[in-house]
Amino acid sequence: MRVLVISDIHGNLEALETVLEFARQEGGFDEIWCLGDVVGYGPNPNECIARLREFPHVCLLGNHDAAALGRVNVEDFNPEAQQAIRWTQRALTAASRTYLESLPDRLCIGDYTLVHGSPRDPVWEYILHPSVAHAQFAHFDTPVCLVGHTHVPAIYHHFLSDGRPVTTWHYPEPGEVYTFQDPDRWIANPGSVGQPRDQDPRAACVLLEVESRRWAYYRIPYNIERTQYLMQQAGLPYRLIARLAYGW
Ligand code: ZN
């Protein structure tokens, strides 16, 4: 089975459409695994949910999805994010809300555990460092765990070195193919579709061959100005509009 692995779309339909078209041209996929935060920040939350639902897919609950549902205190977010969350809460249709309410915070599919943040704290914890990643391997049983949330693509490799468990960090290059081979274990992050934060503004995605565990990571340019224009029209905060051009 071939899966399009994506995360953190954040209401950016332009970026999502570009990723879907790219994946189609690369030979297509059987289903989508979306690691959460379909909404929040961007101008098209309902359209992104509707588009995702056109495909066989699974989707995890992200912190912005939970915030849009009013499940968490909005004050836990920075001021611009708060403003975007309130905008998203007003924009969401009843159908979108029902969809977000149905999302699980953790899924296991064969060799893979799927969460938004971390296996230890599925919706909220950020894995941005090997020491944080290292502690996560006690919190899932599968060989591979897929996470999003940081908007930074990464692969954490957990293995025995002289009988001692270690975790190393790898920052993949666009176009790079990585294979998760036994007996080691991994945490992998595909990066963000709709709001990258690694100084590369291009949309990120992965095509995963589920059985052979072949992880092919890509970055695709999309029409950022179009999304920025729609955000401006929606009255979303300037800083959130500007950051898309910098990938931060
Ligand atoms: Zn996010």
C-alpha cells in the first residue's frame, strides 16, 4: 500500500491542492494519513476538511483542531494564534465541526503508530530534539511512530550502540528516500503542508510504501501569494500572513 503522509495543513487549501497534484503525478496513492491540524491559521478550514474527505484517509486530532472545537483554553496560544483560532471557530461549518469531533488522538496501523505531537502526549508535546525523542520510545510499541506538530521534517533513529539505546537525529533533504529497517525503531515527521517552519516555504509531504517502509520526502512550491491574499481578505493577523513567505 502506498500512502500520502501529510500534516499541519492549517487551512491552506492552495498548499494542499498542490501536494495532492504532486502525489498524483508521482504515481498516486491508496490513502492519506494526515497527522492533524487540518485547521487553524489558514483561510480555508472547511474546504481543506472537505477535500481530505474525498479520499480514503485517516486523520489525527491536532492541538489547533482541539482549540477550534473549544476543547482547550485559547489563552495557551500566542496572540496571533489566538486571533486565528477565534476566526476559525467562527468560520467552521457544523459538518466540519462534526468531522473534527470524530478525530482520534492516537492510531496504530500495522507497523506504525500515528499521533499529532508525541506518543507520550499525543496532542501537545513537541519533538524538536533527540533527547525528547529518546524518551518517546517507551511510549509506543510499533517499529515506527509518525508525528507532526513541529512543522519541521525530521527522522529520529533509535538503536542499540554497544548494548546501549541511543537516538540520533536526521534532517532529510527534499527528494531523499529513507527506509525504516528492522531491528531499529524510528520517529518520523513529514513536515507541514500549510505552514512550514524550517526556513523553506515549500509545502512538505511524504510518499510512504507501507510494507517496505520506504519513506520518500518531498518539498513542493505552491502559490503562497494566493493563500496570503485570502488571509488578508479574511482579516487574519499580518504576522501569520508574512511568515508563509519565509517558511517560519
Ligand atoms: Zn500545526
